[in-house]
Amino acid sequence: MFPTLIKGDDFVLDLGCGAGREAKPAAALCARVYALDLVKGMLRSAKSLMDADNVYLMCADARCLPVRSGTMDVVLMTKQFLNHITVLEKRSAMMREVYRVLKPGGRVFMTVHNNLFDMGILHVLSGIYKIIYGRFIIKRAAATPANQNSEGGMMSLPGMAVWVLLLKLRSIFINSYRRIASAIYRGYKGKEAGDWEISQVSNTVSPCKSPYHNFTVKEIESLVSGAGFHIQDIKDTWELSHGRQLPGFIREGAYTIAVVLKKVC
């Protein structure tokens, strides 16, 4: 989705760039990319893999960006970057910094993990629904175009029935799910609901366990609006990959949420 936000003369800031998975394709679309990460090992990996000459690597804290105010056109916060900031005050400070460095009308693209679909049972339930919806309901609707509704991508009645059943199962299992997940993953009891402790993906870069915060849609809305952003779009990443729109109550239970923000002065 983020390539549609980037123009040829844009300056792009990639926060939590890691090994440059987003910075590299973004560099082919814009004038310049500033790729920032707090972990020097990640920046070394990015430097070894980067072949673009318009990417500038920076080691810095996102709460105090070494970037002049009003100079960036697009800010990327992918790979669930925001989930790694587990204190509300730190997240708020970081979002204010992002707002500061953006030009008027500047855009933000970010992805976050949803607290309702952190791991385990709820993720499985969501996956079951999407398999049924994608493989059976959509195919059957495509085979009988006369029965399609005017929205085309909206859910049919059988699909709605399946999802209601899964929601009921979620309400039954959610409390036990959280206790089991906390035990299995050595749950991190933070100051906020949604805080966990996870193992880093790369032990060679960061061998310790890391606090992790999962969001609800309402929590995201509160955080970004508090920094002054206007929300342009919120989607389940499944919607992006399939090009179909789901009802809002399903999106609010998405495993991964993609959010597009705009700086409105």
C-alpha cells in the first residue's frame, strides 16, 4: 500500500528501518530516503544490503529525530515498529516528533499488531474465517454474478454467519487464551493492557527479550489524533492483499492493521 503514497520528488523517513526491507523499494520511488534505527547491528545489515545511492542511514531515537521540522513528505513505520514502544508517554512523544518533521499534508503509513489478535487462538479463528471467505464464499459469488451485491467485495450472508460464530468462540476463549499465552510466552505484565514480552527475531542483533505492546483500533485512533493527525484510512492487511473491503467490526479484530495518516495544519 505505501508505494501509492510516495511520489518521485518525495523525501521519505523510514523509522525502525531494520535491514532496509522498506527503505530499498521506497528509494526507487522517491528522491531520498532517511532510514533510521536505534540498533546499530540492524543498520550494518541495511548498509551491506543497500545498493541505492539515495538512502541515508541514521542511528537515533525516534522520540528525538535528527531531522528539521517540516522537511519530510512521507514517514514509514512498518514491521510493527510502534508495537515495540511500550510506554504511552514514549509513543505520544514519538508521534509528536513525526508530526513535527512532516510537511503540511505529509503522510504516514504504519502497521501495528492488534491486541485482540495477538497470537494463538484468536489468530487461528481469524485465519479460518478468511480461508472460508476467500476460498468458498468469494468463489461461489464469482460463479453466480447475479447474486452479488452492489458492493462486490462485501460479505455475503453465509460469510457473516461464519464470522458471528467465530466471534462467539472468541468471547468464550479470550480470557483463558490470555492466561495461556502469558504462560507460554512468559507474558510481560506492563502498565497497560496489551503489553507482552517477546523474543527478538534476530538473536545476533539483539539477544534479549523485548517488551511489546499490541493495540486496539480505538487506541490507535486516540494516539494519532492526540498528536494532531487526521486518519485517512484503516484497513486489515488482509484487505490490502486481497483488494476487498470487510465490515468494520471485522477490521477492528484484524491481526495486523494498516493505518494511513495525514498532517493537517
